[in-house]
Amino acid sequence: MRIRGKAFWAWADPTLHHQIHDESLADGTAIDVQSRLSRAGGTQLFIGVYAPSGLVLDEQFFDSRPG
């Protein structure tokens, strides 16, 4: 189970539809990439990297991505 950090909760909005790509590396590290369209129509991106224990290694989000 992942223990989400502050960046995820700042980005999270359950009312917006999003696409998810989860990947697990051989050592158990998990990568979570999510994208969505904002209410204004812009592309938003979240990237999270988690230790095998579920703890956050890094989380970043972008409110706007060109293209």
C-alpha cells in the first residue's frame, strides 16, 4: 500500500477523470504516473516514486504541461 505524500494530496481531485500508469521495478520500487485535463482544458501531470515499503521517495505534479 502506498503512503501518499503532500504533493499527491495537493494534486488529487476525484471529480476529474484521469489516466494512470503504474509500474513496479525489479527491486519493488513503484512508479505512478497520472495525467488529466483540468477544468480549463490544460494537461496536468503527477509523477510519484515509492519505496517497496510504500513510503514516498519523490512526488511531483505539474498544473500545466505544453502540448
